[in-house]
Amino acid sequence: MTPCTHWNGAAATHCGATPTRPYLPGPRCPAHTPSALAGRPEPTGGHCAPKRCYCGECPSYTPHNPYPSLADSWVTDARNIATGKRRASPAVQAAAKTTVAEQKERNQRLRNP
């Protein structure tokens, strides 16, 4: 497990506590989460970003698909991935390009009987 990366300016060291959870500023222990530092309670509903699972405990999580919504919105999102407007791995981008090409081919067949 990665140690907490919160910088303690008074001691000039990183916190280093474990266990941690991933946050945008880096892995943080429960005492140094963004909500704890702001003096607010932790948000309810889990610790993962919307439509992404980092903890492995979300209801829509599958071991080989940490982005479960990608399959749900694949038809809508394939063009954005294929054109590079949305970041994706090279394998996902190649699959998106194939899907878009198949969609265009199907539309041509339907328009020109």
C-alpha cells in the first residue's frame, strides 16, 4: 500500500501513514483526505469517482472493467474516442474506430438498398 503523501510543513516531511485511498492530490490517509483537511465530514456513497471504481466494492464493478459505464455508453462514445476527442488506451481507440467504421458501413447499406 502506498503511504500518505500529505506534506507536513512544520516537520518538513510527508505523513507516510497507511492505509490510504487514492485522491487527486495523491494517496491520503483518513486524517488527510480533502474533506478532513477542509473540516467537513466524508461524503457518503463510497469513495470512488462517478462511473469509475477504484476500491473494487462498487455494485457495477467487474475485475476486468474498472470503467463499467464505458460498455453502457459505447455506441454514443465510440465516435469521440475514435476521433481522439476523448482519451482512451490504444486498444480501446482501435476498437472504437472499428465500431465507427461498422456503423458507417451499416448506414450506407441501409441508405442504398
